[in-house]
Amino acid sequence: MSNEKLQPYETKMQKSLDALEREYTTIRAGRANPHILDKLKVDYYGTPTPLQQVGNVTVPEARVLMIQPWESKLIKDIEKAILASDIGITPTNDGKSIRLVFPELTEERRKELAKDVKKKGDAAKTAVRNIRRDGNDAFKKSNKAKEISEDEYAELQEKLQKITDKYVAMVDKAVETKTKEIMTV
């Protein structure tokens, strides 16, 4: 019975981890990664549209992204969207497609990115711990209202702590993996 009371909190913790991992896909590590374009919107007939829906994004080389719009008149709009974003890469076009060439990251830039990765990881761990606190508060209310016994209350707290520890460790692993990817030249 106690597992169903823990389930919503574990689900929320998993969502925090998933959000962190999605966030990490948008951090460029010197290699071309189409996911850095995920948040980019292009003005398509007056509607902000995700870049992936107006063209084909490919990785022809390790440090090059190629964007081939379905309609050639979109090239200027795609270029505008890239320049207005925080990607930090100047696009080049040949009239039919756009190329984004990723420069090698400097040591200083790698360290900045590693700090950012750690900061995002810390925020995810805080979110996980806040979920644990919410769970413990809910269990405490149930205990005070005599809906659960003292033993069950203690057991729920203990199990929630174990789940929290598991997710904090998973966040640490994600931080470590992404930091290693960034620092690898």
C-alpha cells in the first residue's frame, strides 16, 4: 500500500531528471548536435514554427550541422532565427542549404560549460529534494489525521529518502557524464 503513496513523488523526480537530460542535449560540446536547434523557432507564414518542421537537419561531419529547408525562401528566416538565438555560431548558406560549423571549444569555454552543467545539476537535485519535502509533508498530514500509523509514516519517510538518494545519484551521474563529454578534446 505504501508504494502507491510514493509513486507520484518518484514520477515527479523522474520528470526532474528527464528535464535535466533534455537541457543537457542543448549544451554544445564542440561536436555538432542537432538538439541545440530544438528550441529554435522560424517565422513560417507568420507562425513561429520549430526549425525541424521547416527543414531537414543533418550532421554531415563531426563539427558541421546542415539545414536544408523544404522551401528555399525560408533560408533568410532560418538564418535570422539562428543569429537571434544564443547558439553563438554564424550560419553560412549556399542558396539551398545552411551550414553551421562548430568551432573547437577553448579550454576556458569548456570550463564555463562545465560550471553551467554543474549548476543545472544542482538545480535538478534541489528539485528532487523539494519533491521529497512535499512528500514528507503530505505523509506528516496523513499521520496527524490518523490516516496512517506511526510505523507506516516512518516507513514512507525511509522509502522516500531511498528514492531521493537514487535520483540524486542519477543526477550526479548525468552531471559527470556531460562534464566528461565537454572536457574531452
